[in-house]
Amino acid sequence: MFVAGNLIYALAKIVDIVLSAYMWVFIIRAVLSWVSPDPYNPIVRVIHGLTEPVLSPLRRKLPLYAGSIDFSIVVVVLIIVFLQYFVVRSLFELAVRMS
């Protein structure tokens, strides 16, 4: 049974790392929006390509604008933090109980 516990622990760790990296991509996008970068820069295009599929539907469903400030990135970061505390910690606890 310890093998299944180790597998779930490894899965939880990978999910945690992926969620943390994705959260940092959103934070970088928010910072980039303050400085108005070159839209043809490959790094900026990759960041927009990674974040826009999540932000676009959220913006359509929840108009989170206050003046010219877009709060959809804040909502996504909060969702990621929730997933880290709920899903990842639940998987860690499950792995500990199975070991």
C-alpha cells in the first residue's frame, strides 16, 4: 500500500509545482500589463498564450473591471491558491494515510 501512497504523494507534488508555476505566469502577466511591453516579443506572446485561455472565459462571465483595472487575474490567482490548499493538501493527507 505504501507504493500507492508514494504515487499519490508524487502526484500531489507535481500538481503543486504546476499550480505554483502557473500562478507566477499570471503574476508576471499582471506586472507586464503595468509596463506596456512590446506585443511582438516572443516571451510576452508565450505569457499571453498561456494565460488568455483562462482569462478570456472568466472576463466574459464575470465583468471584473473597476475603471481600467482588470481583476480577473486576481480571481484566477485566488482560485489557484484555493486549489493548492484544498486539492494538493488533500492529496498529501491521503498519501500519508496510505503509507
